[in-house]
Amino acid sequence: MKKISTFTLGDMVIEYFQTPESVEWVIVPKQLGKEIILPSKKKYDSLVQVKLVGDDYPKGFCAGSTMRNSQTVKKLHFFDQIVLTSSSKKEIRTLLTDESENRFIHHVIWKKGANVLETFVSFENHSDKTQKLEMLASFSLNNLSPFYETNPVGNLELIRYQSKWSFEGRRVSQLIEELQLEPSWKPSGVGLEKFGQIGSMPVRGWFPYAAIHDKQKNVTWSVCIAQPGSWQIEAYRLDEDLCISGGLADRDYGHWLKEVKPRNSFISPTAYITVAQGDEEQTSQRLTECLEESLKAKQHQCEENLAIQFNEFCTSWGRPTEASIIENLASLKNRNIDYYVIDAGWYANEHGWEKSHGDWKINQDQFPNGLDPVLEAIKRNSMIPGIWFEIETVGNESVASTFFEHLLARDGVPLTTGSRRFWNMTDPWVKDYLQVRVIDFLKEYEIGYLKIDYNDNFGIGFDGEASFGEESRRQLESTQNFIREIQKQLPDLVIENCSSGGHRLEYSMMQLTDLSSFSDAHEAECIPIIAANLHHLMLPRQSLVWAVIRKHDSLQRLYYSMASTFLGRICLSGDINELSSSQWNVIDECLAFYEECKPLIKHGKTKVFAAELLSYRYPNGSQIVYRFYENKALIVIHSFDQYEIELPLEIKHILKMCGVDEQNIQLEKTSNKCRLSFPNTFMGCALLVDMY
């Protein structure tokens, strides 16, 4: 292979190589730039992975499984490389062409000072015929690992995160040999591990994220896809190098086919890539840095201060009333709560909150005087009023659910899942309807906080002019454009991204909104586990963690719940009108402690110490989460069934404790070591410490 170019971008180095078939690249930590040894191989890959209708499918007994290395890819040739440099960023464009004069442009963008690369591929049709894309990857990494002629057995591992409702972010690490990702005796049969998600909940099953860790060199490559709908990631091996690619779910997997007319183009979703010497926990947090930029652009002062929220959903369970809200406000008075969110059900009819949404008319029985008195009461208590909408769907007992010509349909029948139907978000009539029922409503009532929920999945797609997958992509693009329209008309509005908890915790939605619901595990004992998992996949300052307080909660349970919220943002709910003074004392103590921890939550880096759990519902052992910033650390400790815990890292001084003395937890500090003894199971506490 012939080297084309080398670029140093921050602490990363990229090298491009021209192969007999296409162009490959490697990304390595800067300090290992001179140690690159390309794997010895006979089969080549490409940094652009694409398939057009009419292409031959690839060899390797893989038709129906993967479209990588199609006939088009095999015939791509290097055309040019262009570098665009400004005061704030550098962009590398690698141009490839095929026999039909189609142009494939591989983009890499590095913003100065960043530890992350943005990458995507644009396809330009320079032929005189309509071209049909059936696969176009956003990224493709090859030559993994680029430090050996022959990859050592047991050295490379694939790391990803599973997701299920209320069990988000379970880490899965597997050696590539366990996945049959090692070459056969000759490079003829493809090894493939393909995973992803189909439909409108991008974090259902898996997060759109993967990492490859080289254990001998202690180097990790981490990548995520910013895509709000169907996506795929493929770990692929035919010869000595491991390859990994991903982007939109292809025609085989996601029913996607895209027509591109002459002199038109199509751009893949963005992927984010980083590499560093260190473990996957470190590199995953490098990726989350790119979420900071969008938050800085919004500049909501309350979000900069990590506002504390009360959401009444787990208080009223979908039946808020004027009386219940006034009662809640009396209980919350003078407690430094910043947002009061009226959740689902303010519009509900006799069929309940899940079947009646979409008409968005205030329930007169629950709010006989309308919303004005409760909103004014919220503001008098120095809180920002918030409200819940599920914009994209309608309940099947609403009037809106009968507007069939404006709803998604499959095979001519309104697409219905459970009690929900789906607006056609590309329909101008729907946009006008939602302008009046949502945006104008928010303006009229001067709402400062919007919770956008989404509680089902439209699946493989629906009727339209294009393929199921392309119609799905356009639908979700229109949804995001509508959110942008809300922000344009209401620039001071704070927006929460929620989808039955964590089903939309992907980068494009998190970049678009201010904060996200971390999970629907409202009162589950696995809350601190999920909250810690998500430190690898999102910014804690955007992670809204439930603390649902019940009147029967012991003080021990209160500390367990409240300590969990120190792993993100506090979202208080529950029986707040029926708590004793001793219960409120615990909550007030935790709220005060949280105020002192905000800089670490906002700016810090995380290290989690926990044994691998088999069950999230019945967890065992313990979990210790360090959040470091400058010379301090917030240490959040949860003991599930472990009575003695020695903190794994040395500390200099304990500055403040929360829930230690109050629960009779014995803390022994000798020199720089610290040991805690817990009198019971399922206990939580926190320390604010000087590390050195």
C-alpha cells in the first residue's frame, strides 16, 4: 500500500493509504504514530462502504448479512484529497470515484482543541441516470489493530452497550474470537457481528456505539452514530485486519433504499470517532465532549447552573389537577427547586393519559379554572413551569386519531401500536396543526420547560413514495426540524428529550435538546447502576435521574435514592405532600450537598468501580463512582449486599459527607485509605474529597 498523507489532529494521528482497490486509513494516538505496522493481508477494505442497486453482492458467503465491499467499493479509485483549514477547525475530504462517475467524498472534521473526529460520507451523482443507494456507511475503520502484522489471539475486544426499558446501558465486552471474528485458514469466509435497531427508538436493544480495545497496547477506538432512527454497526473480518463500520440501517437490515437523481447528492448521518491510549471508559468520555458544544450554544442560565427539577408524574400518575399542584407547591416552598413540570394527563379524557393525547385540550374537570392559576402559582414560588407533550403520536381515543389522511399508514391501514398512532411529520397540515396546538400553546401560557416524550416505535416503516427505511429517515428528520422550529420561536425554552426514559439517548437528539431522561426506572433499586452506566454514553449534566420519594420510605431508602441523583441531575417526584419532617431533613440535606457537587457533575471525568452484575433487578456487591474535577472528587457509594467497602483510590481529605453519620455507617480513614462499614443492605452515601 502507498501512503497518501498523514495528519496530526490534536492527540490523534491519521494516515491514509492507497491500496490496489481503494483507500484505507488508520487512526492512532499521537504518541504511537511511529509504531504503526499494518496487518499483513491479501484482501483490502475501504474507508467508504457503499452499495448501489445493480452491484454484485460481495463474496464470502455473506449475501443477506452484509453489503460491505460490494462491486462498487471494489471499483472505487482515489481521485483527490482536499484539506480545508480555518481558525477553528480542519476538514479532510478524500474523494473517490467509480466507473459511472459517481463521486464519494469521505469527510473528517477536527475542531481545534477537541479529542473527537466527526466523519460522514457524501454521495454525488455525476452520471446521467438516477442512482439508487441501498447502503452508505457513515464511517468505516479498517486495519485494526495497526500495531501488528498478525493480530495476537485474545487481544482485541468489542465493547458495546445493551439497552432495554428501565435497564439502560449494560456494558458487554467480548473478545473478537468469541464472536468468530478471526480469519479462516484462508480469507474466503466473512466473519460478521452486525447489530443495530430498526424503527424510531434508536436506543432499543443497543446504543449506537461501539469500541475496539487493544489490550496489549492499551489503545481504544470508540465510535458512535448520531442517528435518531434505524442504524447498524458491523464488525467485519475477512483477512488479518478487523474492520468496523456503521450508519443508516441498509436495505437488507432496515429496508432502506434512496434514489439520488442526476446532479443531486445525499449525505450520511454523522459519526464521531476517537482513539486514545487508555481503556474504553476513558475514550467513551472523550466522545461525550462533542455534546458540550451544543449546550454552550444554547446558553440557558438555569441549565448552566444544573437546575433541580420536580416532576409530578410519580405523584399523580397521569392525573394532575389544580388542587394537587397547589398542594405540591406548598410542600416544595423554599426548597430551591428550579423547575416544576406538569407531566402527562393534563389533557386526559375518561380513557386516560395514554389514549387521549393529540387533541391537547385542557381537562376542565382537573383544571376548572384553566392552567393560568397553577402556572402563576409555580412562578410565584420562583420556579419555571414545565409541561409534557408527546408531539409525534396521538392516542387512539383522541379526535386526532381519526384524521387518517394525516397519520402514518402501512398497507393502507393507520399504523397503530398499542394505543398509539403516528402523525406524518412531513405533512404540512400536521406542521400547521402542531404549530397551533403545541408552539402557540407554549407561547400563550409562557411555559419555560418542555418535556418531549415518545412512547412507542413505528417499526420497519410505512407507506410512502420512497422505501420504508427512507420514509422513516425523512419522518424523523421532520421531527427534529419541528423541534428546531420550537427553539427558533421560543429560544429561551428548555427542552427535555424523553422516550419512555432512555430510548432516544443518541447524539443527534441529545445535541438538539438540553437534557434527557436517563430511564423510566422510577423506583427500582438499579437506578444508581443505570445512572453510572450512562456516564460512558452521555454527559451527566444532561442525565435526568429520578428520585421518587414514598411516604413509607425509611431514611436509609431516602439516602439510597437521593445519592443516585448525584450521578446526574435531580428529578424529584413522589409522595412529597405526605412526608415527615425527618424525611424532609434527609432530602434537604441531599439537596444542599448536591449544590456543592455541581462543578464536579458539570465538568468532571468518571471512574466506576463495580463487579460485573448478573441481575439488575436483584443486584449484589457494591458500586463506587468517582467524579473527578481539578483536585477534588465526588464519590458516590452504593452497597447492595456488601457490608465492608474499602475505597480503591487514596484520598487526602474528606471535605463533606452525605448520609454517612446519619445512617450509622462506620467510616475509618487511616493515612490515605478509607474503609466504610454498612449496617444494612441497599444503602447509599456520598463523599466530597480532596484527592491530593
